[in-house]
Amino acid sequence: MNGAVPSENLTLFNWPTSTCSQKVRIVLAEKGLAFEDRRLDSSKSENLSDWYLKLNENGVVPTLAHGDKIIIDSSVIAEYLDEVFPEVALSPHDAFGRARMRVWRQFIDEVPTPAIRVPSYNRYIRHKWNTMPQDEFDKLVAKRSVRKHFYRNMGRDGSSPDEERDAIERLRETIVRMDRALEHGPWMVGEQYTLADIALMPTLVRMADIGLATQWDDRPRVASWLGRVRARPSFNKAFYPGSRYGAPGSHPALDVPTC
Ligand SMILES: N[C@@H](CCC(=O)N[C@@H](CS)C(=O)NCC(=O)O)C(=O)O
């Protein structure tokens, strides 16, 4: 439990270091919603257990249970929470503003979210895999659904230098777009802090934690945006000790088999 009695019958199945889980934890914190924090054991691949696959056939975290309703996919969960608990609004009130925010959602889910996996695995996680016998690795990969091909392509040794370069290029493209949008800030879609800010934050925190903060050395608007999101009370609630790589109190990298 996250220090409060769940008042809305919300349970979040997640794990500390997952960027998609962090996104939903920020939404919950911004809205002041109490929830049961059900942390899956990623070192035991609990996300692939039969009981969890019944909740989320993709075998990924997070999953939200709201009473007997099950919602999957972090962007969908974030919008669901914003609709069902509108008191603290995290979306613009006008349709055009919401459309601009959702353009960010599409871009984030397509570009930086898959890109950040590559340096995260290469720099932290592959050390877990490359000491594992090949047949054990193959079995774990075969159990996966949506991530099977990513793991198979990556193999035990991590992604190739070309793939890492491409991923960093996509992350850099994200920073450049953010910088352009922040000209009309202070937030990604203007005056209001929205789900677009929340969805970007875990990727930038991860970039900083794995040595990629230099990507915004020449983009002071992005650096100050990051300072502003980190100054919000929701930040420390969502990024508690043990939920970040390379940060004080961080999760021991070798025990983290997934990002
Ligand atoms: N589209 C999903 C993606 C979730 C996702 O990829 N979660 C990662 C952790 S950040 C995961 O569970 N990976 C499991 C694995 O690699 O086996 C969402 O946004 O919730």
C-alpha cells in the first residue's frame, strides 16, 4: 500500500523502474488518488505468470484495476484516470488543446518510448541476460507476447551499436521537438501542465540516469522544463528510492531484467 487507504478501489500492477509505470504513478500522485501499489517481481518474470496474463495479455506493466474493471496500456490508463477523476484536470478543456496533447501521446508512444529501451538494456539490463544460459534465455523470450521479437532481435548481448545510435537519434529528435514546443511553454502544450508533460518525464529521467543528459546541454528550455516537473510534489511520490537506475538508492541494476 502507498501509505494511504485506497479510497477508489484502485490497484496498480507495476514495477518500480518501469517508465510506463512511472507515468501512471505520476498521474495518480498529481490527482492525489490513493491506490494499492502492487509491485510485480520482475526478476521472477511475474509479468508472464498465468494470473497476470489473464489481466494483461501483453505481459507488460502497468495494469490498472478499478474495482472489477481492468485497464491496460499506460497512455490509456492515464486518460482513463483523467476522465474518471476530473477534479485535478490533466487535459486541456478545449478539443483543440486535447488534440495537441494527444499528438504528443502518439509521438511519445511511437518514438521515445521504444527508443529508450535500447540504451536502457545495453547500459544496465543486458548484464543480467548475458550470464544466462542460452536455452534459459530462449525460454523466457518464447513466453513473451508483444516483446518477443524485441528480445529475440536483441539477444543476450544487447542491441548492436547501430541500433543504439538510431535509438539515441530518436531520443535526440524528441528533445529537439520538446525544445520547439517549449518556446510557447511553460508546458508542452502551453499554459497547462498536462498528460503530455507527464508522459515525457520518465524518458528524460531515465536518459539522465543512464548518462544521456548531455542531449539537452544545448537546449536550456528542456533543462528548465525538467527542473519544473521535478519540483512538483508528484515527482518524489512516483520516483521513490529504488525506482531509478544509477540514482542514489537505485534498484541494483543486475536484478532488473526488464525496463
Ligand atoms: N504499451 C505499454 C508498454 C508497457 C511496457 O512496455 N512495459 C515494460 C516496462 S516499461 C514491460 O512490462 N516490459 C516487460 C518485458 O520486457 O518483458 C504501456 O504503455 O503500458
